[in-house]
Amino acid sequence: MKKIISAIILMLTSLSASTQNINLLRKLQIAEYAISNFYVDDVDEEKLVENAIRGMLETLDPHSTYSTAEEVRKMNEQLNGNFEGVGIQFNMTADTLFVIQTIAGGPAEKAGLQAGDRIISANGTTIAGVKMSTEQIMSLLRGPKGTIVEVSVVRKGADDTLQFRIVRDKIPLNSINASFMAAPHIGYIKIDSFGATTHKEFNEAVRNLREKGMKDLILDLQGNGGGYLNAAVDVVNEFLSRGDTIVYTKGKHSKDYSFVASGGYMKKERLVVLIDDFSASASEITAGAIQDQDRGVVIGRRSFGKGLVQRPIDLPDSSMIKLTVSRYYIPSGRCIQKSYEDKKEYDEDLINRYNNGEMSSADSIHFPDSLKYKTVRLKRIVYGGGGIMPDIFVPLDTTKVKPLYREMMNKNILIDTSVKYIDAHRDELKTAYKNFEEYMEKFEIDDAVIKSMEEAAVKEGITVNDTLKAEAMPLIKLQLKALIARDIWTMNEYSRIIASMNDPLQKALEILHSGKYETILGRKN
């Protein structure tokens, strides 16, 4: 009861204390009291109150939401760039937790765990052979900093089960997992989300790439669902000149606010930004500001279309309401929020885009003239009201993902194969390849691996024949090579191998090499 009262009071603080508002509050209080005290059956008051809050929010926009205390904790872990736990990357294979990597300097590494170890129990709870979910396992390993988790481990070459006492600590979560030279003088940085550490990670990635000769940059925001606005603003600032508008907000009850660049250190590099239909919120602001200021070329597919600003409202039990209080506007003056009048249509928007042919052809996308805007410097035509439309459209190539590959991925066969291969050949691989460049150039998936993978597929009821193998095998081998590289090194090496399958990235390289970049932006280097 206290929670709903607090929530409603917070919602009404911006309203005048009119008789009508007081009556609304009393009406809700009486309804909750009546249900709790007179309803024919027992009532879960906690759930009743939460459902009332959700019911109110559902009448608003799709991004005004309620989160439980546990949901808030998980969200904060991702955005704050760390969580508290033991510090391992793992996979489940044959109902056993297989340690892929220990995080350098993390609690597990300090305690003595190694890549290849199998954790069979944690604090007395058996993990191996019990079909425990990943979420359940993570709840056993994660916990407050300074607390203890005791694990039993089976290690290849050791006769007995090993015991380790791990003191949990803060574990970093990176928002940039890939940065490398995509071509001579062309750097590539993939930002997965905008969190508290993104700007710091970005600066470090740029510094490392400049040392390798970077003169131009491809910034990949594909699949980036957003995060902290300030993190996106800080990244965009590095590309703009002092006084350039990045984004501004307007709302009925909230103060208008404008974010203006102070001037960054990357004002001269040619810049390409990659987006897709899952690029949303802060990533759309990033791409939109770059496009509107004519600072770079945007490549990919139309972004998601989220241009609403949420204000977090903390409730007494650590749960939270995220309430939409204003809208984002990018430098041209356009709002990128798509219509949400029809909630069902909003929820099915990406499916409808696919069915309408938008993913495969830019000609299927139509913007009304009423949503037409012009960029700040070059006065190029851009559109609002439904995401960022890229300067160069790259269709979704569904022909690359062959049926056999898709089924093997869905049944986890490719990942299981890579884990088993790493388990059997880790030391051999590290001896055979002195560094990743040598591995990337020389390593090939052998026939024995392919045969064992095919046998696993057949056991799972997957049809395997010569025709299916011939069309799917190039991608299967590439994916396996990338997965093995990830487990020996990091996601960065995985991304370098799989880059050839990243069509927007390949288009970006073409644009930068061909002179089309200068044509689009009227710029000469």
C-alpha cells in the first residue's frame, strides 16, 4: 500500500494540488483498501500494487515502465559497467559448467581457476548433470563483494577434484568489445551499449588505433539499444566543433535542455557510423547528430525509432518507475520517435518492416513531406518520425544464413563443437600459433571436426546431406574459427574474423576507399 501511495504522490508532485488530484489519490487508496480487505479470496497486496502501477503506465507510451528491485539491479549492472561475482566466462556443455576464460586479475584467476576447468558444485550445490539454467548458475556465482563462494573443480590432468575458495569482487563489464584496424589507416570500434565507462573505453580504443596508424574511423552501433544519454553525448562531442548542437529535449512538465559540443579531438578523421533496426535511443542520437551536423556518413538500415526521454523515479523498496517526461530532438530539429498510437502496431513494427520488404529494399520506405528536414551545413534532406534513415542503405542479406547453419546454431551445435575442440586442443593451439595474426592466416577447421559436428547434428534430428553442406559449410567453418578464437583470446578477435560477414562494415570500407564519402559530404582530405 505504501508503494502505490508513494508512486502516485511522486507522479502528482508536478501537478497543482487541486481538489481533483486529491480525489484521484483517495479514489485509488479506497480501491486498494477495498480489494485487500473485502475481496472474497486472499490477495497478494504486493502484486496488486505492482499491477496497478503497470496498469497506469500501460495507458501512456511504450517506454514508461515499472521495474522490480531485482530488475533494477540487473539494469544498473549493465549500465554502470560492473557487477559483483567471481569473474569467469563460461559455457554449459553436456550439463557441465566449462570455464572458457578467467577475467585477468579477477577473483577466479587469483584463486587459481584456469580456462578448461569444469565447475561441478558451488557452495555445496551441485551444478554438473542437473540441467540447471544459466540464470540459476549465475545466481550461485554472483554475490556481494567480499563474500565467499567455494567451488569444486574437475581439471584435465588432475586425478582428484580440486577445491577453490573465491572471494567475490567487482567485475568490469565492457561496452566496447571490439576495436581493430579494419584496413590500412581505417579503424573500427563496436559500441554494444552506452554505459558509465563507454567514453573512457572509447578514448582508450582510439588511442590504441591511432598508434596503429588510424586516420579514418568506422563506428559500429548495430544492435546498440542505447543506455546513458551522457555517454552518447560524450562520444559525439569528440567529433564535433565547439558550439555544435548534439541533442536537445522538450517536455510539457520538464525543463527544456540542450547539449552543445565543447569541441573534441576527432574533428578531422573521416567517420562512418553503422546502424540497423535494433539501434535505438542513445545510439540513434549519436548517429542522428553525426548525420545532421554533416560530420560523417551513416550506413546500414533504418534505426528503431526511440526518441523519448525517461526519468527514473525510485520507489521505497528499490523498485523503480521509468516515466517518459520529454522528447529528444537532434540538430536538424527532427524527433526520431516513431508513432505509438497503436501499441500493437508499435510492438510489431520490426516484423512489419520485414514483411513489407523494407529490410531488403530502401524503395519500400516512404516518409511524408511533413517530416522533411535539412542537415545543418550541407542542407541535405533527412526525415523525422521513425528512426534514422542511413545515407547509404545496406539490405539484410538472408541468403547467407543457410538452413543447415541456422539449425546448428539453434541447437547449440556450433558452440558445443567449439568448446569441445578448445578443451582438447587449447595447449596445442597456443603452441602452434604465436599470435592471433598467425592463427587468422593459417588456421583451418579440419575434416575430423566437421565429421563430429555432423554426427551431433544427426543425433539432434537435423537433416545433413551433400547439398546442404555445400551451401552452408563456408559460413559454418568461419563461425567455428571465430568461436575458437574468442575462447583463446577475446571478442575482439572473434569480431575480426567475422568482419567479412558484416555487410555494412564492408560497404563502409568500399565508401572510404572509393571516394564516395567525399561526394556525399562534399569534403576533400
